[in-house]
Amino acid sequence: MTSSSDALRSDPAPTPPIPGAGPGLPVVDRVDISDVTFSLEVLHPQMARAARAGQFVIVMTHPEGERVPLTIADFDRDRGTVTLVVQAVGKTTREMQQLCQVGTDLHGMAGPLGVPSTIGSARTVVCVGGGLGVAPVYPQARAFHERGATVIGVLGFRNADLVFWEDKFREVCDELILCTDDGSAGIQGLVTDGLRLALEQHPDVAEVVAIGPPVMMQACAEATRPHGIKTVVSLNPIMVDGTGMCGGCRVRVGDQVRFACVDGPDFDGHAVDFADLRSRLGRYRGEEAQALDHWYHACRRAENAVADDLIPAPTGQGA
Ligand SMILES: Cc1cc2nc3c(=O)[nH]c(=O)nc-3n(C[C@H](O)[C@H](O)[C@H](O)COP(=O)(O)OP(=O)(O)OC[C@H]3O[C@@H](n4cnc5c(N)ncnc54)[C@H](O)[C@@H]3O)c2cc1C
Ligand code: FES
């Protein structure tokens, strides 16, 4: 009988992307935001021209890589680039963290996918981003600002070391409320505290956009519900094809079943069934842990092979 660790030992090591090889998409800039979060600016002029706030792409790092959905966190039509902000949480995103350096190519990027956010006629809006959700809410804040709305940004992080894109938000927000769990930057508290403060100070808020972990988006929707303020959230269910064919990204919104990849990812936060979303997100936890373990062992084997080449194995007596 073969144990799972025996099976893992015989698996091939990951294939790195080859800089400048083939029709790949060059990574032209990378910023390491924290130990686990990094941004990649990728050259893709057509994507940069077509992208709208709220859309996402499906990325393949290398030819054998898994396809992962990532929000278009920024796009620059003059530079012909799109920016992705990635949190290394599992096998593929950790592999991206390791392999995607400036000068390498992404193997593929499909998109822009999803329905662009509706930048409506609200005169005062609050854009709330929690943790990694700060990045995807940025294009919406900028789009509202360009449309002439008064934009109040509420950004939440665990501590001051994790704060990113504060300057970018200050450029497009009329007011910015920074929140940290430990009070090391801005006010001490969760984004819901910042949101409540914004609603107290601005009774004319007509729309709230909230992006972050499901529990955070749900809490924001509950904070606005008593006020009857339109609240848009961006859902991140597991996606496979991203084109409405597989059903993987099914979400419940009100009494309807919707596919987040083609009907969203933006939905009415007051109608989303967050419990269903959380339960579906956890369905493959065992397989995800196994894939990470598998990849980790492959990396260790590759490192050992390099070390064996550099330091010849001892020979002779006493070896
Ligand atoms: C529309 C959309 C936009 C997203 N934008 C971003 C982003 O801008 N930055 C970012 O870091 N992450 C984003 N995500 C989440 C990202 O796709 C997952 O973190 C990634 O797929 C995890 O893959 P993994 O192999 O590293 O981790 P795994 O160990 O495979 O998974 C870790 C967790 O990520 C989620 N996940 C796994 N596979 C998928 C999948 N195919 N689709 C969606 N979620 C998955 C699950 O909740 C899982 O528990 C987005 C997801 C969606 C649906
Ligand atoms: S990802 Fe397959 S239907 Fe949405």
C-alpha cells in the first residue's frame, strides 16, 4: 500500500515561469506589502483598456498551474498594465509569491470577467475595504470620485504594519477613516466602527460598497440595514471556469440562485445568504491542505536537489 507521503515524494517539482519566454504576460513591477501579501503589475494593454471597476481575471502562473480568480485592483491605460494584489493563502497563491518576480511572465490571464460595478448616481458613498479587500474596493472608489461623488473611504487592517495603498485612497477620497484592530494606526476598531462613524457624520450617505472577508461584508450589511442604505458587496465563492458553465460559484441572493462569475461578483449585501457562502467556501478544505502539503514537499525536494549538486555527497571512510 502506498501512503500519501510516498505518493507525494514521487511528484514532480513545480515548473517555474521562464522570463520572457513565449506569449506570456510580463510582470513589470512587484511590491511585497507584507509577509503574505504582494502586488503584481502585469503588462497587458488590451486588458488595461477593457477593464472596469469590479471586474476580475483568471490567472495561470505557468502552463501546469491552477487557474485562480483575482480582482483587477488597478489598471493604468497609459502604461498598459493591470495590477493584482494577492494574498498567499494556499498552494497556488504561495507558488505565485515564490515565482512571480519582475522579469518573469504569467502564463495566462483571462478577462476581464464579471459584470462591472454600477457606479450609480449616489452623491455621497462610503467605500469600505477590510484587509485584502482594500485593493478591490479601490477601483470603485476611484470611479465614484471620477463621477463627482463625495467618497468616504473606510479601510481596516490588523495593525499599522499591514496598511497599504493609503496614499492612493487619499487621492480619490474626500475623507479617509483608517481603522486598526490594535489602534497602531487611525482609530482602534473594526471597519464596522469606521462605517458607523461615517454614517453618523454623513447622514446623506446613499450607498455603501463593502469588500473583504464574508464575515466583514455581512457585518457591514447589518450596520446599514436599519438605515435602509443600499449596500453592495463583492462575493468570492470558489470559481472554476469563470464563464457561467460549471456552477461552482453558485451563491444565494434573496430567493434566487446566482452565479457570481457572470451575474456578479457585486450583489445586494442585504439579500446575500452569507452562511451558504461560508459553507461552500469551506467545502474543499481537506483537498486544499493536501495540495499545499504536496507542493511544499516538491519544493523541499527541489531545494535538496540543488544543495546536493552544490555540496557533493561525502565519500570514503566514515561516510
Ligand atoms: C471574484 C474573485 C476575486 C478574487 N480576488 C482575489 C484577489 O484580488 N486577491 C486574492 O489574493 N484572492 C482573491 N480571490 C481569492 C483567490 O482566488 C483564492 O485565494 C485562491 O484561488 C486560492 O488558491 P490557493 O491554491 O492559493 O489556495 P487554496 O488552498 O486552494 O484555497 C484557499 C482558500 O481560497 C478559496 N479558493 C480556493 N480556490 C478558489 C477558486 N478557484 N476560486 C475562488 N476561491 C478559491 C477557498 O476559500 C479556499 O479555502 C478572489 C476570488 C474570487 C472568486
Ligand atoms: S465559475 Fe463556473 S459558473 Fe462561475
